[in-house]
Amino acid sequence: MAESRSNPQLAAVRLADYQPPDWLVPDIELDIRLDATRTVVKARLHLRRNGRHDRPLVLDGHGLETRIIMLNGKGCANWPNGDTLTIPVDGDEAVFETEVVIHPSRNTRLMGLYASEGRLVTQCEAEGFRSITWFPDRPDVLSRYRVRLEADKALYPILLSNGDRGAARDLPGGRHEITWTDPWPKPSYLFALVAGQLAALTDEFVTMNGRRVQLAIWTAAADVPRCAHAMAALKASMEFDERVYGREYDLDEFNIVAVADFNAGAMENKGLNIFNSKYILADSETATDMDFDAVAGVVAHEYFHNWTGNRVTCRDWFQLSLKEGLTVFRDQQFSADQGSAAVKRIDDVRALRAVQFPEDSGPLAHPIRPDHYVEIANFYTATVYNKGAEVIRMLHALLGVDGFRRGTDLYFDRHDGEAVTCEDWLKAMEDANGIDLKQFRRWYEQAGTPRVSVTLTQQGGRAELVLRQTVPPTPGQPDKQPVHMPFRLALIGRTSGRRIGDEQVVELREAVTHLTFADLPEPVLPSLNRGFSAPVVVEADTARADLAFLAAHDDDPFARWEAFQQLALSVLGSDDDPAPLVEAVRGTLADPGLDAAFKGEAVLLPTESFIGDAATIVDVEAIHRRREAARMAIATGLESEWWAAYERERTALAGRETALTPEAKGSRRLANVALSYLVTAGSDRAFAAAETQYHAALTMTDRLAALRALVNSQATTAQGARAAVLADFHQRFAGNNDVIDKWFSAQALANRPDVLDQVERLLKHPDFTPSNPNRLRSLVGAFAANQRWFHAADGAGYRLLADQLIAVDRLNPQSAARLAVPLGRWRRFDAVRAALMRAELERIVAAPGMSKDVLEMASRALA
Ligand code: 0A1
Ligand code: ZN
């Protein structure tokens, strides 16, 4: 990398340079005297030389005030050099001890040990443990941990760590201690502790072999009732992992802690998951149906990591998708199993296209197994997670349910207790099934979203389908090879609207594949990539009338939804009349064979950013204008249908407004989509209905939907209502972080020309606390996702973003680096915008003292 020569801070770590650790640490004892301003950490590492060599022990440490360094009970003359400590060791075994002081209350990076709302919590993935003590902080060093925690008992009555709880004891001076022992060897990134005033919702789960597991979800006492949904999801996940994967929990207790300040969604620390509170706390007054589903999905995700990540872990961080792609696939399976599988698949594909596709077609593109990085925190990406999950899903499709299970069984048998690679995973899949995945491995090596172009020609009863695949060039990878993918397809009769013959899973391997079909009773249309069986872009050149036909008749719900999306892309890519969209929506609403949940998805236009991503150059104004016109046409052309749907679904909900059944969720969804179209149409009756719904709502789903509809309305007649509901919402939910985040993001995402001014005003609001990652994302992150107004032609949006990024970097580099992503898309915008975006990236790079997190992102974006 060119930048590594000019800036040594940007030196890359390379997969090709991997070496096994020189020293292993089979056992570690930690003695931690907790205090918010000054915590003392004593560590005793039991070392074992790994193989025959005479290299010294090299340890990682960051920001540690080192007091004592001892080898085999004797003081050491060696002293740290920056972030490394090198100790020559005689003999094959040794005991190495240190004492360091750290300062949790000064830790704004939220890595290592930090303070959140008066509690002390850790985050060690990926490289946070080195901010707690000296250690070979890499995932292939697995240790048994014994941890003594000591703290003031009044300030920190609850002391949690991994594994099994030992006896607690009171100490003089109002202090107390407890020792936790984790029998399962683990890498340092899975270490955790939590100390503070916490109350728990408790429960019990009896595993398939009769282990009684005590479950506890810890939070502020007032929030305990809001943990019930998470608890139910935890028990359901434990049951699912036994039923579907034969995996049982392996400790006597399982603790979850919800914290307000957290860089990511949650963390799978062994036996002590730590969560961003927004993925735990949920009740119908404060959480939307989407929030409830996200809580269940993240709880399941972290629980599933106990096997895919913890019992079998990663050899190095290049293998991150080994645990993340697999675990996302598992949580997706779980959510599909618990609710509507079709709607879940649509949501997952929508998320993939919204975040991963742009990543894969831009300067930050990388394979699911990257081969170099500067800052690993920058690689917790949609590619590693979500495309990684799609790659696992393809294996599932290729091997079938039983073959996939044979593969996972062998993987767990073979590698339990080990730190392994994606190659080990694929080998287990091959060996368990007697197959060859050589070509499939390209998914791990090549970046970029493959394109499959399809043509169908039919003469009488014979049709030929030609599928051509290409993988586009990405940074550092100009030439690509064809990949092996399962491509589900079927034929739909153009006259009958019925499926002709069976669905097939075609395994594409070559650049070009020919398929022929005989004895067709009628002209056919292809239904392609059903269920989104491969994470590709399909280019089929299907006529609009045929897309409309498929949107009305395809028997695969995903393909049916997709046909409307493609129809909308085609219409919105031109200045043509949106009438075909109005007619397609009319048909969907009237179809008695579709449930409300599916209808609620199927009548939504693609987002402006998705429309932009489908074009070579994003025409910000035209996309907005056309989409608004189409929305208005759908709203006014079907106004009586929307009223009917609204009233029907509200009636269906009467008496069960807060139910979380799939039917109730579907009714709320469709009713609220209807409400948003009605408010778009702009009648006083619609504004009144939104206001009434806002005030009478028994769920956050309904209240927020009404608020958003009014906030997005540009009608002057809605102005009073808009201001009133915003003020009411803020006051009603004052002090509830997760809900106040919604208040910020509703305004930042508003479809209104004054958004930039509003965001500037909100940046000065006393509730805007940029040190909190959720709050930063809810205002600045949300604004950057508002394509039309973030990309204001004068560059004011870009300046605002860069200003915030530069300011936040001093507090929290991970938060700051995430804000650089939208600017990296400059190549896809017109020359004027591209220059303005580049200028902000250059300003960021030139700002003094920027973190390597930000410098890596900004320099890749500029390259
Ligand atoms: N392994 C976690 C994700 C995670 C990554 C980094 C974190 O801190 C910066 C925290 C969590 C997961 O997949 O849920
Ligand atoms: Zn994960």
C-alpha cells in the first residue's frame, strides 16, 4: 500500500504473514481492583513455549501504566517500547506477572475497560484486552481464566465475569470480592467483566442433557420488565440450537448485561454477553415491531456464537467471517423459524443491497476473507457479516439440510477448542459430504458482486435459457474468475400465471451456462434467483409488462417482491408515467391470497439510495423527483384503497393492538404503510387520522409511524400537527435513550428541504451526546443516509459530516471511521459533488492527529 510508505501508522497486517504464536498461555489469573478513575490490574500468565525456537515473549499493551514486570518471581529489566513488551525467556515454561493501572472513566474509545452510566464494562473484541493488561492479544492464544474482582460494594454491588461464579466475600472498608473461573479455554477477545448497580430478570433453561442453566439479563432496576422479550428470545435460541444443530449450552449460568454506551450491537463474551441496550430493552410502548425482531435476532446471534465463535474460534482476524458469516446465517434461520420466513428473507436482502452492495462496488470493497488490513475494527463490515452469511446460505443450498448438518457436526467434532480458518470450515463441509468446493472457495477470495445476465428464447414448446456470469473488478483485483453458485429458477406460464414444471437449483460454475426446456405447454417467463439463492445482481432485460405479470403471479414470494422492485427500478430510471406501478400496487392490495405482512413489503418503492446504486452515476435530484412523483401517484391513485386497507387492518387489530403475533405485526405494517401513503396524498382527513393515531397509540410501532408520516409531510396544513407531535414525543420519552434516538433520526431522515437546518439545530440540542455511538448514529449517521438532502448540491451536508467526524475522532475512532463511509462513494456522483466529497476526505486526512481507523478509511476512499 502506497500510504504505508508515507505514514508508518498505516502499515498493513497481511494474511500471508501469519505465524503461529511463539508462546502460549494455557492459564491466566487476573486480580482486578476496580475503580472508575484508577483500576489496578494484576495478571499472572502461565506460559508455554510453542514449538522449538528461541524467540522472546512479545506482549501487546495499550495505554497501560505499567508498575511491575516479573518473570518467574523476579523483577524484569525489560520495559515496554510503545505498545509492545519484549521479554527473553529461558526454559519452555515460565510464570510472567505484571501490575498495571488503567483509567476507565477517561476511556471514551469504549474499548478495554470503560465506564457507562456509572458501571464498569469491558469490550475486548478485537484488540481491547491489550488496554486492560499485557498479553499476546490475538485469537489463537487460548487460556483458562481465573478472575478475582474487587470493588466498593455500594458502588459496584454486582461483579460479573465469564464462566462459573465462586463464593463472594466482604472485605474491610466497604469492599467485596468474587472469583470467577471459566473452564473453557478462550481467546482474550472473549474476556469480559461488568461491575455496578444492576438488577436482573432471571429465568432457567434445562438443556437437552439436563443441565439447569440460570439465565439473567442485567440492567437498571427500572428497566427489568423491558427484558422479557430478550429473555424469551434467549430461551428460544437455546432450544433452536439444540433442535437444529445439536448444540447444547455448556455452563451453569448465562448472563447478559445491557449497557447504554457500546460501539457495536452486542458482544458474545463467554457466558457474559454484553449488549447495546437497544438490542435488549423492549416493550410495546418504547419498541417498534422491527425493534422487537432486532432484539430477538441479536440475542440469538450472540447466543449462537457460543459454538460458532467461542467453542470453535478464529485463528486470526482475517477469518472473521468464519464466525460472523456463519452466525448471521444461523440468526437469520432462527428468525425465519420464529416468524414469516418470506418477509425475513425480503428484509435481509433489502439490508444486503442497502449496505453491502454499495460496499462491494466502491473503494472499500474487500472479500469476505480480506487479505490485509490496517485497523481490524474497520473490517466489521456488511461484507464480512452479511455477504458472509449469504455464502454460508449458498453452502446450505448446495448441500441440503442434511448435508449441511453433517458438515457442521464434523466441523464441531473436529475443531472444538481450536482456533481455525475458513479453510478448515470448507474442508469439514467437503469431507462430511464427499464433495469438492475448490471453485466455491473463490467466494472467500474475490470481492465484488457477481452479475448474472439471463436471456430466454422460446420457440413453440422449446425454450433456451442462457446465463452469463461476470465478477466486476474491485480495488486490487482487476481480473476475476467465475464462481460456483446455486441459482434457483422456475418457469411461469405467461397465460396461466402458473409455475410450469418444478423449481430447479442450477449450479452455475462456468462463465456461460445453457439450459433447455422442452414440451412447454405455453409461453413462459423465467423466475430467477428465487429466494435470492445467490448474492448476485441479475440482469434480465425483462419487459415491464412481464415484470408486472410476475409481480402478480410468481409463486415464490421473494421473486414476486423482486419483480415489483425491478419494475419500479425500470420506471424510476426514466421520466415515464408511473401508472404501471400504481396498477401493480393496486393488484397486490386486492390479492386475497397475500397476507398483510407481505403486502406491507410489496407495495413499497425501492429507496432512493437503492435506485441510485443501480445507476452508474447517481442523479440525486432526478431520483428524488421521480420517486416522489411515483409515491404521489400511488397515494392519490389508490386513495380509497389505502383508506380501506387502513381501516380494515385497524379493525383487525382492535383489542389486540399490542400483540406480537405475525398477524398483528402484519396488520400494523400494512396499516402504517397505508397511513404514510394517505398523508402523502395530503388530505386533512389523513392528517387528522395520523394525529389521532399518534396520540391514541398503544405501541411504539403505531406512534412512530404516525410521527414519521407527519414529519415527512411537506404540506403547510400539516405544519402545526408536525411541530406538536415532535414536541410531545420528546417530552413523553425524555430520559429514554433508545426512544430519543428515534426522535433524532426521524428528523434527520425526514423527506424535507429543511433537513440540513434541522440537523444543525439538533447538533446543539442538549440531548445530542456524540460520545454515545447510538446517539451519534441516530443524528449524523441517519442524516448521511438521507440521500437527497445529505447530497445537497452545495456540499453543506458533506461539510457537516466531516466536521462531526473530525470532532468525534478525538473521542472514539471507531465511531468516527464509520462516518467516513458515505463520502467514499464520491465516484458514483456527478463531477461537482465528487469534487466536494473528495475535498472533505482530504480535509479529514490532513486534520492533525487523526486515528488510524479514520486514516485507513479515508485513504482507501481517496485511492
Ligand atoms: N462479535 C460481535 C461484534 C462486535 C465487534 C466489535 C465490538 O467492539 C468494537 C463489539 C462487538 C458480534 O458479532 O456481535
Ligand atoms: Zn457476531
